[in-house]
Amino acid sequence: MPVNDIAILTTGDELLSGEISDSNTKTIAASLAAHGYRLRCSLAVPDQEKEIVAALEYLIGHVQFIIITGGLGSTGDDRTARAAARALGQRLVVNEDALEMVHDWFAQRNLKMEPSNERQALLPQWAQPLPNRIGTAPGFRLQHCGCDLFFLPGVPVEMAAMFKASVLPVLQRQVPDATPFLQRTFKLFGLSEPKIDRMIPYRQLPEGVEVAFALEYPLVLVKLKATGKGAEFFLDQAEALLLQELNDFLLARNEETVEENVAKLLTRAGLTLSLAESCTGGLLSALLTSQAGASAFLERSGVTYADSAKMAWLGVPQLILQQHGAVSEKCARAMASGLRQSTGTDLSLAITGIAGPDGGTDEKPVGTVFLALASEAGVHVKRYTFSGDRNQVQKMSATMALAWLQRFALQQLEA
């Protein structure tokens, strides 16, 4: 079987209406690529039996390996097993092994099983049940006309566990000589994608190393990929060349998040931090406290949204607010210095701005944001004008603040 003779079929009205995003295809595709396999195609169809049947009949004629997700639940709109039986010309029967799996799941948790859950054991007559260690719905495997079909639940955590336990091992046995793809991901901030593209030394990169781009607003992701003998060595060479040009804009690598990297650096540097947020409404605090162990560096944070909060909590003089406004260099400076004076932390960072969609003026349009960082060396303040909607301005502001904190922590570690 060719390493790309694989297809994914996802089912669900909510996928096609935009109610939820299709994370299952992303998860499966990423795992396949990491093990040296590539998809030929992926399809999504609604929870309609005839649509699922048509998709299965088409794919069976074009690929040798199909991974189907969704429609294995206990409600009336779960029609995948019935559609599979119809597409493969089999009867739908109660599979005793599958029924035992369903009963055992409830028994092990001392939960009462609803009669409708027994529907999850109705499978095509030649189906081989696949255990579901997390949820109630067993998966199943079918073979038809030289094609292997794996039916998995649509719930992402259940699907991922079953794919790893029951699908990937079969694929590896069938195609044992697939060569894994190696990848390095660099999360860059502060440059546009075209600008980054111009800075990459393509002509110096080792032969066989591919470059790919992705966007994870407000970050640009640059991915270096290679496969085959010497892939690790060639990626090392390519990484060194890339970072010669772009290291100043690097915030995180591979699976690491920016906030994870910043938390690690602040902890290693032994720095304490306090935050005062206005236009970001606590977004920066939420990002940093999403990291386990954030108490090692974060002393406190506050959303000082109103002028009264800025005066009462941070000691911003009323005269500054009257003469310069809450969105100003002087206010941001006063916010950061007042916070550091009251907390005694090594660093105090303040954010104030106009996230929109209203509130902008000719002098201070929507997207105007001031960041201030107070430390023993003084207070550094800078004005930015970010584009985008309210959510984008908030994300950009919080990410810029993370970039400031990362730069300061690195400087302390390198001193």
C-alpha cells in the first residue's frame, strides 16, 4: 500500500454548519505524518445515511485505508453503523462482543445504563469491535474489497485514544517501511509572513529540507520538514541558518506555547511579576496562570478597567487622567510604577489601550495600545497601533507583553 493511500471521512451536521471545527482530521493527519504516512484526501458529510453510504462507496474504490469518525452514539442521528452495513452489503446485527463492552463500561463505573446505549452494539454483521477505554461507544473495523475501514467515535479524546491503540498499529504492520517525517516548528512574532519569507536563506538550506508556513494569530509559524537518512542532521543545519536571521523574533518552538516559554524563563531568572491590565481585561493574566507553577513568579494581577480603579489601586494621579487620558504614555507609566511601588515585585507590567470597535479618535485610533514595564532600571513605555477587531487587538497586546517579558528574562539570564 502506498504511504498516502489513506483517507479520512468525518460525519456530523455540526461540522458542515460551522458549529464546531473538525479537530479529528487535524489530529489524525498530524499523527499519520509523524509516522511517515500522508493522506490522499479527507471528506466531511452530514449525518445522513445516504451521504455516508455514497462517501464510503467512493472511498472504497479509491484508497486502501479509510478512517471514519463520528455517528457511533446512542441517539437517532447516529447513523454511521447502519450506513456502513448498507454500503458493504451486510446486515445490521447486535454484536455480542460490542454489547459486552458497553455493559462493562457502565458496570466498571457503577453507572446506570440507558436502554438506548444498547444501540451502540448494533454493527455490520462482519464487524470487529474495537474497545473504547474512555467512552461508551465501541469502534469497529471492516475489510471490504481489499480496503480496511476503521470506524471511530467523533468525541475527540475518545477518537484519539482509539486511533493510537487500534488503528496506527495495524497501519504500521501493513506498511512497516514508512519513513517518519521530522519537523521543527518556530513560532515567530513581529514580522509578516512575506517579510519572513524574504529573510529565509532558501539557497543555503540543505537539499531535502522543506519550508512551510502557518498562521496562529498573532504568530507566524515556520516549519522545517525532512525525511529519510540524515534528516535530523539536515534539520539541525537548516535550523541554525534560519535562526541566524530570525532568532530575535522567536517566541516559542515546536509544541511549546509562548506563555509556557515565558513562564519557564521568568522562573529560571527568579523574577517576580505583577500585572495591571485595562484593554486586555485579564487576558495576559489568564495566559500566564494557565501554566502550572505560575505562583513561582506571578505575585498578583488586576484588571484596572475604569479610571477609578487606576487611581485607587495603582495610584495614577487624577490630573494625568484628566489631561492625557487613560490611554496615554503618562498613564501607562504611572500604572506600572505605581503597581511596582505597592507590590515590590521585580517587574510590573501595565497595558492600557483602545480595543474597539468604538472609542477611537483621530489622535488615538482604535488599536492604540500603550505597554509599560517597570523594573529596578526604571520604566520603559511604548505606544503601538494594532490592526484588527477587538479580539485581535487584545491578543496582539497580550502577545506583545509576553514578548517584552521574554526579552527581559533572557537578558537577566544572559547577564
